[in-house]
Amino acid sequence: MKQTFLILFLCCYTLANTLAQKPASPEKQAPKEDKPGALPRTLNMDSQVVTNGQVTIKGQRVPYKATVGTIPVWDEEGKPVAGVFFTYFERSDVADRTTRPLVISFNGGPGTASVWMMIGYTGPRILKIDDEGYPTQPYGIKDNPNSILDVADIVYVDPVNTGFSRPANKDVPAAKLFFGVNADIKYLADWINTFVSRNNRWASPKYLIGESYGTTRVSGLALELQNAHWMYLNGVILVSPTDLGIERDGPARGALKLPYFAATAWYHKALPADLQKKDLTDILPEVEAFTVSEYLPALALGGSLSDQKRKEIAAKVARYSGLSETAVMQQNLDVPTNFFWKELLRSKSQTVGRLDSRYLGMDSKDAGIGPDYNAELTSWLHSFTPAINMFMREELNYKTDLKYYMFGPTFPWDNTNNHTGENLRQAMAQNPYLRLLVQSGYYDGACDYFNAKYNMWQMDASGKLNDRMEWVGYRSGHMMYLRKEDLATSNEHLRKFIQKSTPQNNAPARYSGSR
């Protein structure tokens, strides 16, 4: 009895104490603060979010499905070691995808995400900038009336430690697995195999497009996909290509940049009057001919060059570069690009951009041998960074507290055994379907247009692949698509390339003369 009474007493005491602590009325409670919920700062290795949209391209309404998410990279034991983030746009009014081209898109760095071409070039939505590519406010994105989504589906891939892609955990040996020319090619080929299989795209004509270091990546992938995954491509597109592992030390490296110097000097009206009055594409063949026939041999002769001949070469280099003969002579005829960016407009207290020489910089001092910063890159980050974060988080509905890496930690990068130019040649030789399109900006000083031509000459020294290789130049820089006029023409060149390299039904992949 006493025990029952004690239990009842404790229950009543607890109830009374609880009621005593409760506020007398709702009006006296502190207002509830409306805070956004915390989002994950780790990556789900295997996930996707789907939204839908539409865009008008060349006057035609194109509905599409957008899928953003991750697909894992697995080690040899089948354990996920990273999640690779992707953005996949599919035209949604297409019933049969067996003949629908698929474009797989990479940017470069190495260490940068696919943001640049996705919202700057080929995707259905592009960032808001002015007609020459400079930032404007308010930031944002808009429809891209030039997108290639009307003729091909596109997946934009962010390699590990770019965009939202991350290793599975800190114990993953990321440098060994991901951060090198050949490691990068190997794991991304595996990833592409998984993506194509999951999305039922094995029958589709397939294309790789890469920009900057992405050209090294896709050139290597062409052969890796073919040899290790038995996946054969219809086309490879190189936008502002690197050297693709093709050697050009010494005189070749020194001479080949002169046509770029001439284009930049022409843009800034720094050439002699007789050259300046001509159109850009009228003077460049003259500069290219001098580069190959006179300038390169002169650099090869080095100290054995006579004083008279040295002066003659210096005068012509100065004439075509916009620099003084004195400056050229002081550099032993071989003007470094870093010095050129500083020297060309030094008298005006301005520098020119590395990746796009149309952009101007302002250094703390006019003296020096190179610019303080890359004027073009800081301008691009100014406009692209807000736009991609708004696009991913607000429009494509990918919710995360992860930082979007415009440039991620991928260094040191292992550049040994880079034979990607030769890899691409082999892939083209083995696959009669495979075609190559190269796009370059005349004002690109990092991956200059004449070196892009040199790549093609050296890749195909026999000339046997000439009918399947094409080069196109544009009056802008590394990201030629940021200039409104070039955005339209470069996308149209892509569109025609895809249409031309997609074979007719049942057309055999064989060389003429085969029986």
C-alpha cells in the first residue's frame, strides 16, 4: 500500500513540475527562428536529381530533361573510391536514341570543372555577359539559342576534385588514382563506360569534346575507350588544344608563337601602318610563312647566325610582333610570352591577358618582365562563379553545402608519359569513322592557334588523315565562345561536324579500296 502511494505521489509531483515550467500563454513564448536546414558537406557517391526545361534553338522549341548527380569510381575490388559529378541534358521529345548523338564534355586545368563550356558554350543555358565576354550585373543565366542540344545530347563531366566531385574519403590515394595524365584517362574511361551503360547509349554515335587540358584528356580517352572498353567514337573536338605531348623544345617552341604575337599586336593596333590596314586573316599567312621558312631556321642556327642575318630576322620579328627591334635582340630573337604580355603595351601602362589578349590588366609597376595577374581569368571567374552556383543550386535543384570547385586541389599533376597526340592518331587510324575538329582563338596566348596547327601536322606526318582533320580559327581567345559572334559560329561548326560525322544507316566503317 505504501509502495502504491509513493508511485502515485511521484507521478503527480512530476506532472505538477512539468506544468509549472510551461509558459502561461503562447504569447509569452519566444518566436521560432526560421533557419535553413543544414545540408551535407560530403558527397553522395551515387545519386541524381532530375528537372525539366525547354529552350528555343535556331527558332525551334527543344524540350529537355536535365539530370545532375554522381556516379562512383570503383577500385579493382569494387569499392567506391570517388564520386564523379555530372550534368546530363537529354532532348526529351526523342523517342529513339539509337541514332541520337551523345557528346561527352570535359574542361581542363587540370583541376577545373566542366562549368566553362556548359554555361558558356554548348549547353541550353548560358551565363549573362556582354557581347565581348565581360561580366555584367545582375549575375545570372539565360537561354542559349545556339546550343547544340537540338542535334545531340550532352553530358558534362567534372573529374575528381573539380566541381562537386570528390574522393570517397581522406584515405583514398587520390594522387595515384586520379592526378596524372594516364591515371586521369584510365578512371574516366571506366566512368564513361558506366555512364553509357546506365543510360542505354551504347548504340548512339559518340563524341568527345575537351577544352585546354581537356584536349589532352579526350585525345587519350579516344584510344583508351577503344582499346580497353571497345567503345568506338565518331568524333573528337579539341577546343584550344595543349601540345598533346608532342615535343617542340628549342627552336620550334620559340618560333611557333610569333603568329599569335602578330594577331595580338594587330588587335591592339600596334603593327606598322601597312600591316595594320589589312584584315587579320590577310596578314597571318604571311607571318606563318616567315615563321616556318625563316624564323625557325634562324633560331636553330643560334650563335652561328651572322650579325647581318640576326639584324634582318630581328627587324622582321619586331615588325610582326609590335615590339621594338631592341627588345627582340635583347631576347636573342626568342621573345618569351610572359615578356610579350608585359612589353606590348608597356608604354600605355597596360598588360594583355594570357588566355585572351583582348583583356587588359593594370600592374603596380610598368617595370618588370611579366604581368602581375591574368586579366582574362579573373574576369571570367567574376561572371562564371555566381552563375554556376545559381544554376546548380536554384535551377537544377542540387542541394549541398559542398563548395563548387572552379579550380580544385589536383596538384602535383603527373605529366610523365604523355603521348596523347599519338594516342589520338592511333585511334583515328584504327577507326575509319573517327573525325577530328580543332577550334582555336587567334588571341589565345596559352594554347595558341599556330601550335594547334603544328599538332595536326605532327600527329599526321604522312598526311593520310588530312581528309578527317579540320581546323577553324576565331577572333577571340581561349574561350572563343564568350564573344557573341563566335558563340554562334563555333556552335554552328560543331553542329555541322556532328551531322557530317554521323554516318548514314548501315554505312560501313572501312577505308576506300576495302573489299
